[in-house]
Amino acid sequence: MTAHAHAMSCEVDNGGPHYLNDVTGLDSGDNILQISLQFDASTSKATGTVTRPWLTDYERAGSVVLHDSSGVRFACCNLVPNLPSLPDTWSATIEANFQQPDSNISYTMLRKEWYHKVKPLNSQP
């Protein structure tokens, strides 16, 4: 049994294609996250590890898919939860306090940010 990181969520083509570290690279070897799993029937648990010299881009990795020994997908788990939709207009206030090491000098920063989604010129009201 193997597990792979896939590029899509489970709802999209059962995870879609494999997650590729280098999107222009090969779909194999060190360019994918493939984990060979050892299944323990007495506990119904599988274990395995894989190490890669790169970090996974959480915005491109959508799920982990389990494959049986013939390569058929039989289970899928989404990696990233669905985030809530933001309204078209919102604001945030950010406050930061900085203390100089070994000093009584400190700085405070207060920043306000506003966001308003601009509708395309050809859209209906």
C-alpha cells in the first residue's frame, strides 16, 4: 500500500494528479511525496515515513490518497480545510509593539487595512 500527496482536494477527481515539487519535472522519484506503508491487520493501522529536501507548498497540495498494491485509489483525505468566503468589503487593525534589547526604547505600530473588491466594469449591479 502507498500514499501520495495529490494536487487537488478529494472532491476533484479523487485528488487529481500527484503533487509535484517541480511542476515541470517528472511525476516520479524525489519530485513526488510517495510513502510506502506497512499495514498492521491486527490494529488496522498503517505506518510509513518519507523525507524530501524541500517543503511542500500548502497552496498546491490538496490531499493524501491511499493506493492499494495495484495502484487503485481507495481512500482520500483533504489536507487543507475549506476556508470561509470573505465579504466583498472588510477591514483589519494590526498593532505591534517592539522593545529594543537592553534598552528602555520601545516602538508601537498601528496599521489599519481596508479591502474592497472592485466589480468589473461590465458586471451588473
